[in-house]
Amino acid sequence: MSDQMHETITYESDMYLTKKDVKDIQEIFKTPLIGTYNWDYSAADDRINRLYQLAKKRQWNVEIDLDWSQPWNQEDLTLEDYAYNHQMFNDYKPYIKLPDEKKLEFQNKAAAWALAQFLHGEQGALLVSSQLCSCAPTYNAKLYAATQTYDEARHVEAFNKYIQTRPRLMYPIDKYLKYLLDKILTDERWDLKFIGMQLIIEGLALGAFKTFPQVNPDPLAHSIVEYIIKDEARHVTFGVNYLEDHIKNLSQQEIEERAEFAYEACVVMKNRFHAIQVFEEFGWDVEETCAYARNVPIREQFQQFIFQGVIPNLKKVGLLTETIRPKFEELDLLKWEDFPNSEDMEWIEEA
């Protein structure tokens, strides 16, 4: 790709959400954020410093490093291109009744919905990481949070440009994802922000991105996600490394509060995250469709896969307490607590 600056793209206004889609286009939230100065500039934690140095080396440019000239025509897609999601709904009667062209329309919209959730989630991550610059206690953590903030801005830019130039279809944020982001952003405890964003949301996103080629046929989208995966792996590692020592120093009551929050976040992301807006567009009964989707074996396999990296990290930092373990057992997730997780070593190998 050329190193020359690309022309600034002005997206058409009719591609954005309006007040018919969401109540407030620009939504205000208030948070009792407690910031800290840190006058000790020594790099006390070498692991975080190495992550910071690697983050500086691994910056990439949405306009330069991605080939936006790759040909793409959504009208050329077939149901085979959406084999994974097509298989998931292939036993659902309302879906079976659709002619193939309507099934393909459903798959296109479901894919666009998923991309929109990635975009909204990345904006949430941008806001949280910017908060961490202020409220993270140590010098190293503040520096790394600054690189993560830039990473998240780049992810927002990449997904936004992709959505506006490829599927050209935007959906509002899922209400349960919004609930979780609200909870993380408006809590005054900095470590809860780490747990919610670095371990849960970023960890699940990392798993979802790894399955992305199975659910989206566009090579450009695959390239975007390949870059983002490397960033997200660093973000998760940052959270694990920083929380390991911190949580050991909390009281048992404080640990249990954070373990409960981690559990509640996992419940939201495992059981309640569905393309409800798309179901409504097709006139399907939302409760019935969600119940079907929750019990489809292929979706359960997907859900289990994306949690493989989250549960071991919760255990590593000390949040799989004896009190909370039965609740995770009910979610059928404890089987992953000792799953080999190499994400926290990949950044070392790249350095």
C-alpha cells in the first residue's frame, strides 16, 4: 500500500443512526471518576513496560495498512458464504419458510448487526481506556492505557469505515451490551473497569474475532480483524498482569464483589446477546427466536469457544472464588478454568 495520505472520506448522512433508531444520538453519562497523579516515574513493573514498548512498535494505520481497493459485491454472496449462521437457523421454522433470497437478506443483516456491535463495543472500549489513563494508579499503567486508547480509536475508525463502505447498514447497540458498558463506565472503582473491559469484553471479543472468518466472507474484514486481534491480545494481557497482584491485596468481601460482577458480565454476554433488531425486522417472535438460538448446538459451541480464554484469566487473577464457582458451573463454563491460554505469551514472542 502507498504511504501517501489518503483522501478524507465524508460518509453520507443517511447511513448513520437517527432518532428513529435510537432515543439519543449523542448520549451523556455521568461517572464519579476518581483520578490519580503518580509522581513516581520509575518503571517498577517490567511486564507492563514491555507491553507498552511493544504497543508502540505494533501501531498500524487504517488507511495505509489495509487494502480498501479489494473488490466486493454483496449481491454476489450466496447462503454458502454464510454457512455457519445459515446452519444455525436451518431448523428454525420461520427461517425455513423464507425463500432463499429472504434467507440471504437475513444473513446479510445479521452480519451487519454483528459488525455494528463490534463498532459500538470498540467505542465503549475507547471510553473506558481513556478513563484508565486518569484512574490507573501507576505510571506504567497510565502509559499503557494511553496506547490502548489509541488502539481503540483505530478499531472504531476501521469498523466504521468498513460498515459505511461495504454493507452500508448500521444497527443500534444491543441493550445488554449497552447495559454492561454503562456499568463499567459509571463505576468509580478503577479495578472494576479493568475486570469488565480487559478481562470480559476484550477477552470475549478476542474469541469472537478468531471465529470471524467463519461468519463473514469478506477478505478485507478478515484483514481488519487480524490486526485487531494482535491489539486485543495485548489489552487482555495488560489486564491479567495488572490485576494478578492487585486482587491479592483486597479484602475477601472486595474480592467477592468483583467476582460477582465478573459473573454477571459473563451471564449478559453468554445468554442475552442476540440480533433482536433483525428478528424484529422479519416479524419473528423475539422471545421464541432467542430461546431457539440459545439451544442450538452450533451456537453453544461458539459460546463455549469464546469463553475459553476468559475463564482461565478470571481464575489466574483470583476471581473464581469458592463462593462464585457454583454460579459459573451453572453456566457450564468451569470446564475451561484450566484451559491452556497462550494469549499472554504471544506478545513476548513478538517483542
